[in-house]
Amino acid sequence: MNKNSAYKDLEKDGHKNIVFVEKEPNYFLDNHVHNFNVDIIIISGSLEIGLSKSSVVLYPGSRFKLKKNEVHTERAGPEGVNFLSARPE
């Protein structure tokens, strides 16, 4: 996925604070929440999001939204992951 295209897609939805996030191979973050709605687009690598009853694996071009305070885990694939994340201003 092209970083500039992903940035424009997030901007089109009204996001102004968009950050580039890099996670190392096999990065893992156990159950946690964010105090904002999550909206990300994967640029390279893969990311598995674990939810209470399911999980989803995201690949380049995948867009994922998660509601504020929704408990989840994050696991990067063996190549790590790079993504754009819309954050509150």
C-alpha cells in the first residue's frame, strides 16, 4: 500500500492528526484499550488484532476501525508492521 494514498484516504474521512507507526517483527501488546476511536491503514507487513471473540489479520491496504475503549491485543507478523493511525488532535 502506498503511504501517500493511505494518508489521503484517512484525510478524506476528516482525520487531521495522522501518525506513521512502526512495530518490530513479532511485536505483541496484550489486552489494552485506546481512549479514542482507532482508524488505521496497513502500509507493509501484517498485524493481527485479537478481539474478545475473534481476531483479524491485516495486510497492506487493509483498513481497520475499532471503537474507543474496546479491549484488544496486537501482534505484528514475522516481518513487523508499518501503518498509518488517525489520532485525536
